[in-house]
Amino acid sequence: MALFGGIEAGGTKFVCAVGTGPDDLRAVTRFPTTTPEETIARVIEYFRSQPEPVAAIGIGSFGPTDPDPASPTYGTITSTPKPGWRNTPIRQRLLEALGVPIAFDTDVNAAALGEYVWGAAQGCDTCVYLTVGTGIGGGALVGGRLMHGLVHPEMGHIYVRRDRERDPFPGVCPYHGDCFEGLASGPALEKRWGTRAENLPPDHPAWALEAEYIAQALVSYILILSPQRLVLGGGVMHQEVLFPLIRKRVQELLNGYVKSPAILDDIDSYIVPPALGDRAGVLGAIALAQREMGAGVP
């Protein structure tokens, strides 16, 4: 059976692996995201050092990116605020160095695909994967197809309602200030409360506020895309207190408008953590490579 490579290209760290799926994931390595030159060189070294060649590689990248295969800048990280990475043609550099087919999409679209093929969104042809961590991003499949348009979904940069008395914090997004990411990402939590999210106790008021913003965003996704499942990953979502608060608030905000048993009666199975855990991104990248080669991935 052919092997495939996966690259989860995150703003904080890169994850590389080879394999064919969750039960065959080999040689996983992680390293910090530094400069493009140093980081891409480590990716090239990793794949050149593998004992078996890969048939293709998939990249799920932080963004914004150009995900259009017909574009001359396909596979480029574009207007990112990540220092040094703006306009980096990551796919092209790896293609020239490694000489195998390379599929490319956003990191969250890749994770959505991984959960759709092997994880919590199996059987759902329309689903959303949201990551809440260093940044906030969302990927979606609609009718079994990864969602693109002008560029790709930017679910972390929608605007949510902010009660300025309850939350005077102005937000951290360098583009939009108090958009969803500006208010609810890991850096926003740290700057607002003066400590990293993992240091906040379960009864801290941070979590009710965080759940409010996440629930508002999910309601928008539900009303626009009507997903059959919402999968929530990322470091901030490791806080166990969040899922019950979010589910309850989503029901309150929808107020019975969406007449679906999934929301009214079984919301614990509708808003869920990733079944693939922290491997969703790199496994999704492998699924991108398999799709590129027509290797049985739906």
C-alpha cells in the first residue's frame, strides 16, 4: 500500500508524518515554527530521511492562504500576521525540493477532512471543524466537498456581540480588534486575564465569557451552513468546563428556532471534541494527499 505524507503547518508548530490513516501513522515529528527558511528546510529534511518514499504529500497550513489550484500563487501563505511568513510559497518550495504531488488547503479544512473521513464527522456530508487556540479558524465540508470561494472560510474573524460593560477588553486581532479571534483566542484570554488559559481555574469568570463568544459564533455557523455536526478542537477547548457551557448557550441563543433533534434533544452528540484529538490536522493532511491521488478517500 502506498504511503502518504502529511504536514500540519501551524503558526506555532509544524507536525509531519507519513502513513495511510489513524491506524498507520508513522514517524511523527513536531518542531517549532521559526523562519520560513529554517522551518521548510526541516520539512524537506524530514521527508528525505524517510526509509520509504511517499506517493504524495498534503499540507494543511495556517493562513490566510491561496487555496485555488488554478491560481499562480496556489499554496502560498498570503496576508498572515505571522512575522516573516507573509507571501511564502510553501507548496511550491516543497514541490521543487521533493518532486511528488502536493495537495494544499488550510489547516482547519484539513482537520475537517480528517474528522469527516476517520473521526467525529463520519457520515456527515456537511460539517464544521473549529479550532480555538493560538488563533481561531474554521473549516467546513458542504455536500462532502471542502469549502472554498473567493479564498477560504475565515470563521475566526466574524464579529460577535460584545457587552462592553461585561467585557471592556478591546481584543487582540491586528486587523479587526474585537472579532471572534480577537476576543476568544488563547492570546486574547492571556492578555485579558493576565495569565495563560491553562492556569485559570474551572470556576473563573473567563470560561462563561469564552463560552458566550464561542456559542455566538456556532449559532452563526448553524444558521448559515446547517452543519450536521460541529467539531471543536484546539488548545483552549481542552478546558473540560467549556463544552457544557457552550452547548447550553447555543440552545438558549437558538431558542427553539432550528427544529432539529440534534440540537433540541441530543446536543451532546452534535457539538463534540475531535475524535482524532490533536492528530486531526496531520491526519487530515494525509487525507488531502490521498484525495489528490484518488486513493479511496471520499
